[in-house]
Amino acid sequence: MTTAPSPRRRGLRPTRVAAVLLLLVPVIEIMVMLAVGQAIGGWPTFLLLIATSALGALLIKREGGRAWRALGQALRDGRMPARELADGIVVLVGGALLLVPGFVTDVFGLLLVLPFTRPIARSLLAAVISRHMVAQVEVFGATTVTDRPAWEQQEPPRGPRRSGSSDEVVEGEIIDED
């Protein structure tokens, strides 16, 4: 007896979402620019667009440098730089949005680049990643899902841990060759 193939899941695919955004964002940006232009005038609107792009470039340089230095420090400390990589991704996407001319993309770019709103963006990034690439572990035949990404954990683990039920002691000697 053969089973019928499962029907293909029809959901929002990232490529479809990207295609819709590529069509809608320019239309929305032009509508907002026209509204701002009617409210404050053409030249002030143009100068405001130039100013937001320049501010975006400065913020990218500053916050991108901070994210890069934090990544290097994490690697020098010998720890997994999950939070730093997430910060780098968020700053990169926010910077790209800031450099695109338009007011709507500038607002979203600022929300991604600013240090006090970046944790929210990191959480959203973690949600998107966990929805698409869920880490699964087989435990006694059942599938379980890890709950939070490493950068959202309160305190990173420090050194080896011993279980509370273990009475086993391993003796050894540390030899420092320095």
C-alpha cells in the first residue's frame, strides 16, 4: 500500500515577500515624498532626504564600527559571537535602508541602527530565523525545540559544570608550559 504524497505547503515564501516589497516600497516612498514636498516644499524635501542619508552614513560608520569591534573582542575572548553577529546583520540591513532615498526606509533603518532599539530588532531576527531554521534535538524518540538563541540568554555559561547528582571526582594535575 502506498501513501499519497503530502500536499505542498502554501505559505508566504521569502521570495514572494521580497517581490511584493520591491514593488510596494518605491510606490509608498514616492507617495510620502510627494506629501512631504507639498507640506514643506520641494527644496526642503530634497535637502531633508540628503540630510537623512548623510546621518545614516554617519550612524552606519559609528555603529558598524562598534559591532565590528565587539565581534573581534568576542573572538579574542574565545566565545561564540552570536549576539555580535546578530548586531552586525541588523546594522548592515539598517544601514542599507538609511542609504536608500526615502522617508519610510529611513525610519525603519534608524530603528535598526540605533543602539537602544537594536535589541528589539535582534529579537525579531531571532524569531524569523527560528521560524525558518528550527534546531531540533532527538530526545527519547520525541522531537524537542531549543527555546532561545544564545544572545538572549541572561548569562553565558562559565567553565565546566558538574551535575548535582554526581559524586565522581577526577583527580589530575595541571602543567603550565609557560
